[in-house]
Amino acid sequence: MDMIRLGIIGMSVGNAHPYSWSSIINGSFDPAEIARVGYPAVAAYLTANADTLGIDGTQVTHVWCQEESVARSIARSAAIPHVVNRMEDMIGHVDAVILARDDPGQHMQMASPFLAADVPLFIDKPLSVTMEELHWFSQQEAAGKFLMSCSSMRYAAECRTAKTFLPALGELQLVTAVGKKDWTTYGIHMVEGLSGMLEDPLPKRVQYVGAPDRDIVLVDFAAGFTASFHLFKHISPTFQFTFYGKEGWHQVEIQNSYIMFKETILTFVKSLRAKRALLSFTKTYRVIEIVSKALESKALNGNPVVIHP
């Protein structure tokens, strides 16, 4: 394909990806409009990186949101030429779609018409939080549908840099991961970041040990180390990982959201040109399985859940 035409559908409360990702791709944004709708931090990082915006040979050409006024706001800000009345109206006019809502309960329903029409699809994190829906997506992928989903944390510059330091720590014993908000929406950031840095280790056992306003999850891995994930609703905004090995320790703090967003989009675009997802769905399945099993453990009053290979 020459010019890749993308459609973007969303958005969900508190998730500015339809604005930011469209701007990163199209190279156009309106900082005043983005700030007006409640995302001044997004306007700030787009402004700081304005000279690197735009992805050659790729354009978001169509947008749809549940509220037409939101879709038109995104279109004005990112110079998207077409606002459609129904998301299905994009089919036949775009080469791929980014489902930019991050509320997983909507994903299966919204993805269905595009997968049925063989439209390549990137789905914002988390793909799902239930094993039933994860199995459905797995079946779609196994049937040859072009499906990609991940947290952008996998492509964070800080995570890529950390991979050069981690071998010096010796045999890994413990990883602690600290983040904001809640497990359902942000737990995947921590799991995906850890998975990317450690080349997707196999989980064995998941246990939820949290409390109201603080989700804490323990995961034992087949390699012999334990990871503890801490998502606190009222914590100062942060994403931190600390790795403890027999020979040393290392801390990673994620600070540059823009880079990881752009790298995620670039990976999707490269996948479209390669005509296959460059991120293995097996890795996505493993991450979502941890997220889902933690919620299962929570429903079981904190009893651990075993993950079978």
C-alpha cells in the first residue's frame, strides 16, 4: 500500500488518545482545543515535540465517536478530513482502524464489524479484562484476523534502555512496580512494561492482596522471581519499576509518554506494511491473562489463581 489511511474510533472518559495519536500521525494539532476539552498535559507534550510530529505515508482520514461533537473536535484539532455518522461507515475507505477507547467492556462489540470485514485493527489497552473475551479475541487472531493490542509501556524509551542494565543484576529475585489509578485500567501498563523489559516471562500464580483505593497484585513467574504490582488511586502520578537481583538492583521511572505513544503507532504502521502484526498475540494474551487472573483472585477474596502453561 502507498498512503495508509487510518480510521480512529473512541473516545472514553479520561483517555485523550484519539486527540494525541491522531496528532502524532497527522502532524497537526490545536493546543487550545485540546486544553479546552480537558487535556492540557497532552497539549503540552505535543507542543514540546511539535517538530517530530507526523508519520510519513500515513494519515488519519476518518474519525467517529459516540458523540458527534467530540468527533468534530478531534477532527478540527488533528486535521482529519472525514467525520462519519457510524463507525462502520469507515469500512472500505480506510486501510486499518485504531480503536482508541481504553474501557475494555466496549472492545469486543466495537471490534466485531471491523474484524468481520478483515480490517486490520489496533485496540487500545487493555484488550479485555475477562478470559471469556480474551478467548474470543484469540480465536479471531487464530482465524487470520489482523489484530494488535498492547500498552504503549512496552515501547517506552526508559524500558528499552533498562534492558541493557538488567543482565548485570544477576539472578532476578523481586520486581516492584508502582503506578497510579486502578488495576483494571492501568494494571496493564505495569504488566506490559515488565513483560517487555524481561522478554515476556511465563507467569505461574497470581494473587490479589489489595484494598479499596489500592490494588496490589503478586505474581510468581516460572523463572523464579516474584513481581508485586501496586496501583494506588490517590498516589502522586508515577510509573516506577525496581528490579532486585542477586548481584544488584536497578530502578526505572517512566517519564516520556510521547515517545512510547509514537513508537507504538510506528510499530502498528510497520506491521501494516509487513502485512502481519509485529507484536506476537501470544505476548498480548499472556499480559491480559495476568490482568484477568488478578481480578479473578480479587473476586475469590484474595485466593491465589494458578496459571497453567
